Amino acid sequence: MTVAVVLFTSDLRLHDHPPLHAALRSADEVVPLFVRDPAVHAVGFDGPNRAAFLADCLADLDSSLRRRGGRLVVRTGPVAREVRAVAAACGATEVHIAAGVSGFAHRREERLRTGLDADGVALRVHDRVITAVAPGAVTPQGSDHFAVFTPYLRRWSEERLRDPLPAPRAVRVPEAVRGEEPPSRAGVADVSPDLPPGGESAGRDRFARWADSGLARYEDGHDDLAGDATSRLSPYLHFGALSPVEVVRRARARGGAGAEAFVRQLCWRDFHHQVLAARPEASVRDYRPRGDRWRGEEDAAEEIAAWREGRTGYPVVDAGMRQLRHEGWMHNRARLLVASFLTKTLYVDWRIGARHFLRFLVDGDLVNNQLNWQWVAGTGTDTRPHRVLNPVLQGRRYDPDGTYVRRWVPELADVGGAAVHEPWRLPEHERSLLPYPEPLLDLAEGLTRFRRARGRD
């Protein structure tokens, strides 16, 4: 009786799962394994919202496996140690895992390979599980990665995606292998009130419903803050509860401008993965240094606190920051606005913003979070690194009647029309009645400071 182990990481699904498919093809029995790694806690990457969503994903994965005669084996401890122990207990000859791109994932794979080699167990690493196109699959001449999105998009779009794999009909798990009960969302404290349910079942259901009702309108509506027309699939893609290959192929099958715009956003996800795979230090250091002398916690403590709490005095910025705390998620346009405000109006280090996002975001993906922050800060891949987004003008454009602002900033609920984006311009007797702060600083002042810092004056 041959046995293989499948180590689930950021691929918590049964549909279109190449490591599981390969293991089932090569062995009589398979151990679906998830290891709760204390190192994740040590680096502060297990915030309450992601911990709760992960618990949902694991419960759903276990339930799906049990319907197929199997179960999810959950262990706690250093990954290499637990995988080796499970492999030894069941006599496994292979361990299958999806390839990662972060430094953390690379170190995990190195430890696994070293330990399993010593035990005579083969480690099989599979590409195109976490991304639609593997990092390094397409490269420009003379470089190991694309540093600009548009040429990457052209090459990425020409790649033929593999056919999605069906979920297995049956999974036989060795009886002798023991594990823990999967964690429960109920055991996680400080979860955002409106955090969505996690898991492959919830993700597939959300995608199916949104593809029917929202995909066709995506091109015209994805920047509409109040309309909330984005797919909200990012948490499911982050945890691998949805396959990016399957999502891209199903969207393309629908066709139309909405599908094309949506697939472009999925390409951005792969673009960032190939950047970080080639430059793992970009998770903590400037990808393209601009000579910035960023302000930090000591220089701008009160302003940073106001930004985090959604009381900057700029309504669309505050709305986004409050949505983040309440839902563990933020509209993509709002993410751009609040990041631009922190880095270019307040001139605060992008790493401070990135850490705050990772504390709350259920889709807090190290790859996309850090590189999107760098893109906005002008230290990343943006070809216009000195652009500054004006929160008043952006609010008028993407929330013209103020519905999004009023939803999240109830202090301004009675302010009519576009005036909600500039409450400081209201007549004094009206302004004095609003329990809403004055702006932290004048936008022109922030712009001048930023331009001087970048040597643009």
C-alpha cells in the first residue's frame, strides 16, 4: 500500500488542486495535511480576521474530504517537523506542496526538502496552483522578471492556461494518522463584525452568483465606491479556496468587456507574484528607492493614529479606514486613496500602512499588500511614481453623491450632496454642529512637502 502526503498551505480547496491530483494518481492512500505553524504567529501574520477566515476554510475542507471518505489531518508545530513525523507514521514516500513565492515560503520549502531528503522521502513542488501563470514562466529579454505591468499583461495573456482539474471523487486516508480538531471561528477574538464566511464552498458560491450578476458590469462599475461592484473574491484567492486558473478560464468563457477588465485584475495578482519571486526583499525594502526620508511613528504619531482610526478630516479617507475595521476588507479604490494619503500627503513610511492593513485585511496577502503599497508610494512598479491622489477630487469622482462616505462616516449623514467631501466649507453654524474633525493638514501643504522630499520643486 503506497502513501503520499499533500501539505495544504495557501491552496485550501479540492477543485483544481494539482498537488492532490498528483498524489492520488501516484499513491493508494493520501494524507491531506495542514500544519498550524507557530512561525506564522511569530511574524504577526495570523491577525484575527485571517485566523477566523482560515478556520472556516479548514472546516469546509475537512467537510468536503469527509464526503469523499477522507478527512483533513491538522497538526501544530514547525512545518518540517510535523510533515516528517506524519510521513514516517504512515510510511509515505512522497510529499506534495504548492510552490510559494515569499521568502517565508522559500525557507519552508528548503527546510522540508532538507529534512525529507534525510528521510528518503521525495518532495514534489507544483507550480500554477496559487497563481494562474507561474512566476518566471514569462520573462522579458535580459531580465528574470517584468518590472512594468503592461508588457507583462501582453505576455501573460498569450499563455495557455492548463485545464482545471475536477475535485476527486474519493480520498482514502490511512487510519493510523492522527491529528487535531480543525480550529473554529468561534475561538477567535476581535474579529471584524461583518467578516465574510471562508471556505471553498462559500467562495465558489460567491463567484457563481457574482459572475451571473456583476461580471458584465465590472468594467464600468468596479471603481464606484458606493456601488460596491467588485467581486470580493480576494480573500478566497488569498487562501486558495478558489483556483486562479479556474476563475480566469470561467471569466474568459463569459466574454465581454467586464470579463476582460476582471481578468486584467487577476493578472495584476500574478504580476506581483513574479516580482516578489524575483525580488523577495521587496516585502520589506523599497523596490525602487527614491531617496525618501519617510516620517515614522516618532515624527507623526498623532497623524498616523488619526489615519488608522478614520478621523483625518478627509471623509473618503476616513470612510475607507472605517470600512477596513468593520469588514476586514476595503474597496480597491479606497485602498489607493488611503495609501496615497498616508504616504504622499502625510509623507509617512509605506511600511507603517502595510502593517496596519495586514493587521485587519482578511485578504492580507504579503505579496499583493506590500507591492500595492509600494506602487502607491512610488517606490514600486508604478511608471508615474510621483502621482498624488487628491481625496476630495477622487471622492467627488468615485462617490459623487457621498453615499459611500455617509455609509461609513455617520457624523456626515445629514450633509447633502457633494458637500459631504468638503464639510469644512459648510457655513460656520452648520460646521460647528458636526461631530467630525477638521482636516489634519491642508492638501497643498502635504503636496509641497512631498515634492520637496522627492526633489520635484
